[in-house]
Amino acid sequence: MSDARTFLFILAAVIGLTPVPMQAQQSQDPGRVTVLTMAPEDVTLTSLLPGRVAASAEAEVRPQVNGIVIERLFDEGADVAEGDPLYRIDKSTYEAAVRQARARVAQAEARLSAAERDADRLTELQSRNVASQQALDEAVSARDSAQAGVQLAEAELNTAQIELSRTTIRARLSGRIGLSQISQGALVTASQAQPLAVIRTIDPVYVDVTQSAADLLRWRRGETAEELEGADATVRLRLADGSAYSETGALKAAEPNVDPQTGVVTLRMQFDNPDLLLLPGMYVQVDMPVEVAEAVFLVPQEGVIRDRRGRPRVWVVNADNVIEERAVNIVQDQGNRWVVDEGLSDGDRIVVAGFQKTGPGATVVPEPRAE
């Protein structure tokens, strides 16, 4: 080691410095970062509301006559069509009632035939002044009464036939039928409280969500309608596991009543359910459009960092290719991007990758992100 280098090492030891290798003293190349150029746009903001799935139609299968169930005619959990037979009730008693009603019709028709003959005969006699007017009036009255008796007997026969037809319990709705609540051999009655089964239409389905009464007032007064002019009115679902539902929906109706305990109103959405993924009672979340944010920026979530207090920051590459750190205001998330309304300008280049290679104040080589 030369005397000069020895002197430098001794001097460094005296003042507490460590000698720096010559190759480290050479200037390093600027780090490379990936940037995305920002441009303002109008974005539809949404509100995330809790909701429950409900069948678009529901029918409880109930007996309309009394009797013993002798057969179940459907598979539990299967699709049924309106008019399909579901249960059969023992019909022997109702068949006997139909035969009795037919006999009463025959009796009434026989009485009517006799009464008509008497009335015709007395009409003939009275025209020759052989029978009195009173006798003719009584015969006509008896004929009319017999006609009414026939009509009554026919009505009773019709009632008995209806009761007989009701021994076959049929579906009153097309949809998917649930579990049977009774088995073969069970006694059922027309006034029982328990349904035999339930049929539900689950394509499409309704989703009932709750919204504050204050927001509903804004909608009724037209404020939201003005804010939503030109907005994306599509309603989207998030399932219980956090995933997005593939089908979109639309607002159908609002309950004209405010819950006095919670101050919310129930809104009803309709969604197609071709894969039957949504089932009645399922908890979901609904993304509803509430307003349009103008001239905001959609920033990729990987381009936003947080300081020690959790405040959002972005790194912006200026015209001199030097990184500047800026505070931004996030309105809400939209997919994998943040909606930012403050802190950025049109044309700003924000860093979305390469944070570990550089920092604020450093000169970098920006590379546009491939879209």
C-alpha cells in the first residue's frame, strides 16, 4: 500500500469514516418504474346495501278437502309445471257423493217431467173451460218449482264433482317444489295450517334491500334523478363470499312504508337466475347507483400507498422525471381501482410498479404500463 493510501485510511479512522470503494462512488443509473397517465372521467358512484334473496313467486300447496293421502306424485326439489298432480287423497267418499248427486238430479228431472205434463194438461182443459184458473195456476207453479229443483240438484252435482276433483292436489304455480311435509297415509284437512309443500319461482328472483328514508326523499324530490342523468343504472350483486354475481338487475319497486324502528325503506330488485345460484333467504349485497362523480380519476389500487397514519398517497413522475409524493382523496373503490377526486391533474403520470427501486425526490426512467 502506498504512503498516500495509508494516510487516507489513517485519516478516515481518526474522523470516524469508513472508506468507500471506488466502484460505489460512481453514479448509479436511474431506477426504472412503470407509470400510468391519468385522465379525468365521469364515474357512477354506487352505494353498497344489504339485502336478501326472495322468490319472485311462491305458492303453498294445501288440501281443499279432507281425507287420507294415498300417494305422492312428485320428486322433492324437482321442477313442476302448473297443473301437475302432486298428491292423491282417498276419493271413495267423494265418488259416492257424486253418485248421490246424480241420483238427485234424476229425481228432480222426473218431478219436472210430471209437473210439465200436469201443466200442459190443465192448460188444455182450461182452454175448454173444464178446469179452473186456480188449478192451472197451481200446476204452473209446481212446474216452475220442479225446474228450480232440477237446477239445485245440478248445482249440488257440480259441487260434488269439484270436491272429487280436489282429491288430486295439483300445482298452482310453475317452479321448484321443496320438501314434502307429509307422507303417504297422513290425514289432511281443508283448514289445516301446515302446507303440504311449497313451490317457488326462482328464475328470476327478487332481492329486497333496505335504504334510508332520507335517500328515498331525495329520489322522490328528483335530486337523485338529476345526479344520475347519464349514469350507469345497472344494479349489481355481491354474493356472501364476496364474489360478483354475473347477472345484473334493475330496481322494480319500493315499499310505501318506513320502518319506524330503523327508519329505512325496503327496495325490490329483480335479477335473472339461469343457473339457480341465488336461493330464497340468501344474504347478498347490492351495488346501487347513487350519483355521478364528474372529472374524477380511476387509480389502480396498486398505485396507492399509505403513510404511517393510513392516509393515501401516490407517487407522481413530473416533467423532469423526478418522483413527487402527493396526498389524494379516495371517494370509493370500483373493482380493482380507487375513485380519486382530489390530488391529481389531467396528464399526471403515477407510479404503479417499481416502488422498491426508488423513492420521492429520485430521478427515474418511466415506462408506460401496457394496457
